[in-house]
Amino acid sequence: MAALDGLPPLRDVIQRHGLDARKALGQNFLLDLNLTQKVARTAGSLEGVTVFEVGPGPGGLTRAILALGAKKVIAVERDSRCLPALAEIADHYPGRLDVIEGDALKTDFATLAANDPVKIIANLPYNVGTQLLVNWLLPPQWPPFWQSLTLMFQKEVGQRIVAQEDDDHYGRLGVLCGWRTQAHMAFDISPQAFTPPPKVTSTVVHLTPKENPIPCAVDKLERVTQAAFGQRRKMLRQSLKPLGGEGLLLKADIDPQRRAETLSVEEFCRLANCL
Ligand code: SAM
């Protein structure tokens, strides 16, 4: 892809701008431009789409997104050292890359969305990735401002996102994702693909919003899943005691002897709606 966009190889960019990776910022850079293109392609067509990217770093994924035809990229990066490298990409694609220096956890993405369709694509910093995902899943209004999320996580987090009942990885995150989205793991990326290599395999997860999720109040669903999975090995009549225990379960037509990990998303919604 260096030839495709005419920009210098990422290794040179990193060296020239002194971007030695910092662990505290979750910096594991993806330098293989074929791989960054594969990640960006997972989001489907980018024609006419505004892409929000979290943590562009030296810009490998950003370059792939722009080369694949996104109308615009709005990227939020916390590390000011990356800004000169990103400015070079912005010069190469005039008017198509806006970089916001800041903390993605404090960024109001919904208000950044203008009228264009929005897709979110990111190689997320591992320390804030799950929280960002949850923030994008929780808005009271649904469907949300985004058309899809294409996100890179540690594989174990990816497994929790796509997990369904009777799966060891099933928990609060799986219920939340399964309630409002269709989620699947697209492909894995080995540690060696990153600089520096992380300890574990990564995975790319693609999520699209369900148009009509089961009607249910987010806060109630959170209360039920928190209590149920907080004591996941116990029977629900025990773990849900603070919320009404057996009475609540019978009202929702659920056997009080069952355990959290056996309940479908639909059954969790039923419980929440009986609170
Ligand atoms: N996108 C680049 C890539 O694929 O090579 C870098 C990905 S690296 C895993 C995570 C990036 O997120 C780093 O550039 C880091 O500085 C940035 N970052 C970390 N915490 C952040 C935060 N709270 N808000 C915005 N960016 C953050």
C-alpha cells in the first residue's frame, strides 16, 4: 500500500517522528498495510461514509480507510507525538482527515456525526476498548448514529462480545451486544503483526445495529445482568435475591434453579421488564 497511496512506509514514519510505543497508551502499532486494508475492508463499502477512528497512532489504519474511499475520517488521538505524522496524511488527502487531540472516552461522537452515514473503525487501545464499545451500545435512542463498528480487540474480549448462552465467555458484554447488535468475529491477527507484539492474539469484531431490539430499559437490563453474572455459578433465585429472587423469576416465567449463563438475551430482557 505504500505504492498505492504514495506515502512513506510506516517504519520510516515512526522513526522520523520518534514514535516509540508507550504501554500506558496501549500502543501496539499495525505496520503491515495489507493487514490494515483487510481490517478496513471488513467495514464494507466506505464510499460516501464518514469514518470515526479512535487512536490512529502513526496512521496505518487511517491510510487504509482513506485509500479505500472514505469521504472523511475523524480521528481522536490522545498522544500528541502522533500529530505531525497524521498531519502528513491530512496533507496527502486534503479535506478528508480531521484529527482531534483528546481522550476518546470524553469525546461526544454522536454530536460529531453530521448527516453522512458513519462507520467506526479502530484498533483500540486495550485499556479503554471495552468501555468505548459499551458507550457506543448504550444510547437511549436506537438505531444509533453509527452504521457499523469494526473494532480490534484482544481475542478473549472478542469472544465475550459474540458469546451466546451456554458459552463460557457469555456474560454482561455478550448480553448487551446480543441485545442491540449482530456481532461476529471476522478474523484473528497474530501478535507478530504488531510493533511491539502484544502478549495475546487479537481479533477483529464487526457489529451492526439491530433495527428492532427487544424493547427493554438499558439500566434495568444492566441491573439484572450485573446481579446474575456477579455470582454466575449460583442459581438465579440466589444471585437475583436483591432484585426480587424467586418472585421475579416466576413472574418472568423462568425456572429459579437455572444459572445466569443458560439464559438467552430474550430471557434477560424479560427479567428486566419484570423489575
Ligand atoms: N491505529 C494504530 C494502529 O493500528 O497501528 C494505533 C493503534 S494502538 C493499539 C492504540 C492507539 O490509541 C494509540 O495510538 C494510542 O496513543 C491511542 N490511545 C490510547 N488511549 C486513547 C484514548 N483514551 N483516546 C484516544 N486515543 C487513545
